Amino acid sequence: MALEITDANFDELVASGKPVVVDFWATWCGPCKKIAPEIEALAKEYEGQAIIGKCDVDSNDGLTGKFGVRNIPTVLFIKNGEVVDKQVGAAPKSTFEDKLKAIL
């Protein structure tokens, strides 16, 4: 299951040394709901290899501002604390998986 990533726990998750995938979303966002099952599937498939989670933009202004998220869904791929790739907008699972494999 995808983790809930918040302003409070983000730094701790990044410090784990594992790649981190953050899906910035909101409950009212249709495209966010469309990719939610894909993000959940990746979280199960890559458990232990990467941290995959969701960040509600309405509840986490700090992270949203820090990464300049202006459109949702935005999925960031973070390695060693740095954003190395991102996907803005809905996409097929294979797109997210390819970007994740590139940072493992």
C-alpha cells in the first residue's frame, strides 16, 4: 500500500536511502483518481525496494511549495534526496514503472 507522505515525515523517508516516488494528488482531482490504482500496484510490487507514497496537496503546503507543484497529479521520482524525474498528468502504469526502474 502506498504510504501517506506529509510535510512531517518526508525528510525521514528520504533519509532511508531508498528511492522515493511521491504522487501529489487531491481528493477532488479526477486524473489523480485515475492513476491511484497504478500507484498502489507499484507500491505493492516494489515494496522493500522503493518508498512509494501519496501526498495530499490540500494538507501539505510545505512539500507542494518546496517542489513547485502547480498541476496534479504530479509524480516525483527522488534519488539521494534529489528529484531526478517527474511525470505531470495521468499516464499509464508502464510510464511510472519505467521511471522507477531507472532510479533503482
